[in-house]
Amino acid sequence: MKNYLSHYMLTLGLITCLNVSSQVATTFGSESTTLIKKGAEHLTLSAGGNHYFFTTFYEQATKQFYVESFNANGQVLAQNKLAINVGVFNNSYSISDVVSLGSNVYAMVEHLDKPSGKNSFAARILNSNGEVSTDENVLLSMPFEKTMNSGFNHAAVSPDHSILAVIGELPFVKEEVAKVKIALYDVNLNETVSNAVSLDGILT
């Protein structure tokens, strides 16, 4: 009888615990419109308590970014393509990537300025409403002569979102070693280290 009673009390205790632990408060967010594109890629970022879902795809040979952003309660903040002034032929701007650094999300913008012969790579804040700032921090630049051979820029962020690395592959020069420029930045986009590297043994 005593053993039966102890099992009964244990079972009652487990049921009570399960009932208490299952009482989770839920909050329903709002609906959003997801963009479906064949061959698109997807990226998820979080910053400043908000969540961003990007769909990236090519349209008329230009990389496009569609963003859906939500706050911590699941309320929709934005559903739109990222838009910037793309400039004109031989003096153009394009978004090549988006990254989460510290409490901000940045659109990484490449500027090809043929008259000055400069390829610049800059970070512009993307706000929670899906708008890209017109203000920018230029992080890297390299010279070029031909638009079709203007080099390549890349960005990556450390797993803890505290360090931004940018790499510029300098334009191809026949029978010369490959060259890259590398720079690291903190959460405030202050440069902490930079260097130019020749990849000996790798001819372009």
C-alpha cells in the first residue's frame, strides 16, 4: 500500500510539473509575403533584436536582395527589395552582399568609378524597415582600367559578429602574381589591421 501510494504521488507530481511547464505564453506575429524565385539563395541574419530573411537572385544580370524583417514579437517591419541609386554607366553602384555586424545589418556596396579608375567597397546601414542608407563607410579601394576587369570584393563576419573582414582581389594582370588587399574592422567600422598580399606562385 505504501509503495502504491508513493508511485501515485510521484505520478501526480510529474503530471503537475508537465502542466506547469507546458503553460508557455505565445504571441502571434503578422503575415508576410515571401518572394519565390527559381534558383534563388537565402540568408538569415539577426541584429539589434530584429530578424532579417533575405532572398537573393539575379535580375537583368544584377544581383538583387529581397528582405523580410521582423521584430522580436514577430511583427513584420519590411517586405521589399533593397534599393540604392545605381548611378550611370561607368560610374555605377551595386549591392554585392549583406552582413550582420554588432547591432547593425549592412549592405555592402561596390562603386565602380571609371573616370577616376577606382573600385570602392563600402558599408551602408540597412534599417529595420528595409531601407539602405545613403551614407557609407568606404572600407577598401583598388585601381582599375577596364570595367570588365575591375577586381572583386568580398566581405565576411566572425561568428560572434564582432569583426568584419573585407578582401579585394586586384584586377587581373597577365603573367603577374595575384594580389589581394585585406582589412579588418571592429563593430564601429574602425579599421584594426590592413595589408596587401602577393600570392607568390599564383599567376593570373
